[in-house]
Amino acid sequence: MQGYNNEIYFQPFLKRWRPYDDFVRLGRIKGLDLHTGKKVVLSNPNDADTLTVSLINGDNFDELKKIESVVRLGIPGVGDDTVRVMFLGDSFTQGLFFKWAVLSSGYVPKVKLIGTRRVKDCEPNGHEGRGGWTLQRYFSNQFDDEYFYNPFWQPLEEYRYWGSTAFWKNCFFVRDNEVETFSLKYFCSGYDLEGFNNEGKRLSPQKNDLMWDDDQKTLIYWNGNKWKPMEKNDLHWNFDYGKYLEMNHFDSPDFLFVMLGLNDFRNGSLNPDFEKWNNYIELLFQSYKKAVPNGKFVLCTPCSSCGSLDNANGDFTVRQNAVMWEVRRNIIEHFDNRTNEDFYIVDTAVTIDNENGYNKEQGIQTGNPHPYPNYPQLGVPIAAFIQYHRNSTH
């Protein structure tokens, strides 16, 4: 973002496991405000400049790795027409990591955020963040889970699925009461309830509206006059972005930002199998492009800096860093260089300060793996991307 102190941290940018034994060298670049062994700060680089970073072995001084990345410069505060944006993801999105950079800062004027969950204090802007979710959960239904609602997973048939009655009753309960139960507050808050009654059913159902009746433990559909039961096996389901937009009367987002992967892989194998995850990303991309042919699909890099070893959860974060580095590598190697398809990668992960980007109490990291102090900065590359591409031929 032009004029902003854009911090790029070397640990998530360059695979650097020995910070005291190896060295980082930076190539010449305009707009350099600060360069340490930990990060580089740029405020006014030229568009299309190349950031070159090398890792040098501290024993024999060989170059272990060299990475080049092209700078794209977003201009803050410009844009006369409304730009429509959706964020889809896990707890980072539910935690509104994008809020400061995209809404509060003024960097992205006339922005409208779309989603079924409200952005607190910025209504009616919305988002599609769900804490704890993996990518696979967006490709599934869990009828008996009273905290689960996936508005994208829809029948191939003419029906429109609106979730379970138990979920919406919980949403009313959270709205109208002081709630101590974490799961209730976390999963059932922030939704617009105008379309539902306090029994959890559609307030003014249309023909072929479909729900899960938690009391009867069956699917029900509105036949034009009343709710009738239906067998689950009578339907076939898929991820349908177009039906999601139509059902909720949403404008088509010019940009869809997806930040997922942390819950999928962080505590898993050091050699993850990405085949299914990559296929889900492709399906999500294809569904979005079918509904919004001129839209830009953006896959964000999830954090590959998971914080301090000294943490309240007892997480072995160095190992998690190694796993998430493989996620990063997969995203870049599998999905980069597809801009001709309107498929982009935004490298949000490089903004995370692994040392000071997390909350701490008496030197112990809390809230892992959430870099809350870094959230404002985490959204800046996204704001810059929007500004670079809005109303342009890029």
C-alpha cells in the first residue's frame, strides 16, 4: 500500500529455520525504510519493482535460497464506484482481521462487504468466517449439529437449504440473552435474523425452501402451503455459490478472498497430502466464477509463523511452522500464475511478526495461533490488492 509502512517478515517469506546461524541479504529496492535480519519495511516502492531476498549459510556462506517477488502498488483512498468484496474463511475471518485495513482505515473507499454474518460496528457489512472450520466443512452438511450452518452447500435440485431450526433458535437465544456458553456465542452470533421466526423456521417461506427440523429429525420443505417432510436420500448436494447469492439477495462480489488451511493442516503430518484440499479450492473457484464471471478469486496464504514455543496451549509451534510452510509451498506451486483466469494469490502471511505479533502474558503467548496484534497489518496486502485491481484492466 503506497505511503504505508508495509512490513515483510523474512521468516514466513523465506524458509529460515536458523535465525542465529544463517543470514538474510536484500537486493536493492526503492522505497526502503528499514532492513533488519528480521524484516524489511517499504513505504513507497515503484510498482513492478522486484524484491529480492537471499538466505546465506552462516558456516560456508553459500547461498541457500533466493526468492524474487514482484511488488504491486495499491493507491489508498481512490475509487468512485462501489466495490463489493467477500471474505470466506476460519477464525481469522470470524475475528475480522480485515476490518481495519479494508473498512476503518479509509484505504478502500465505497467498499461493501458481503456475507451472512455481520461485521460488528460496521453493519450492514458482512463476512463468511467460521472459527475452527476447515475447507472441507464448507463442502459438507451436519444436520444434527446445532452450531453448524453452511449456506453454500445446496441441493442440486430446485430446493434452497436454510439450515437447521436448532441453529436459528440458538441465534435468537444469543441475540436476546446473556450467554455464557462459548460455543453458543461463538458459532451462533452475528447473523441477520429477519428472515426467521423464533422457532427457527423461515418467516415467509417460499416454495421449495428446505430446512432440517431438529424436533422431528428430518428434512422439511415448503410446498407452497405448509412444511412437509422429505427423505435425505432424495437429494444430491454440492457447493453452489450462485444459489447462495440468489437466496440471500446478495450483489455479486467483485472479489472473493479465501483464507483457509490452518485448521486443515497445522497439527497434521509434516508431509501433507494436498490432493483433496486442492480439489476443493478448484471447486470453490469454479463455482464462484460460474456465478460471477468477471470476479476475481483470491487465495490468501495462511500463517506459516505460528508464534512462540512458550505458549499457553503447549503447542509445538516450530513444528507447526514447518507444516504450514508446506501449505504455503503448495499454494504457490499449485495455484500461482493463473491471473489470466482471474485466480490470484495474496501473500498475507508475510505480514506476521512471529515474535511480537501475538498477545502475551508474562512472556507466555496466549490466543495461539491467532496473531491478534498483527490483524490490522494482515489486511493491508488485501486492501492494496483491491485498490490495485478495482476499475482496472490489471
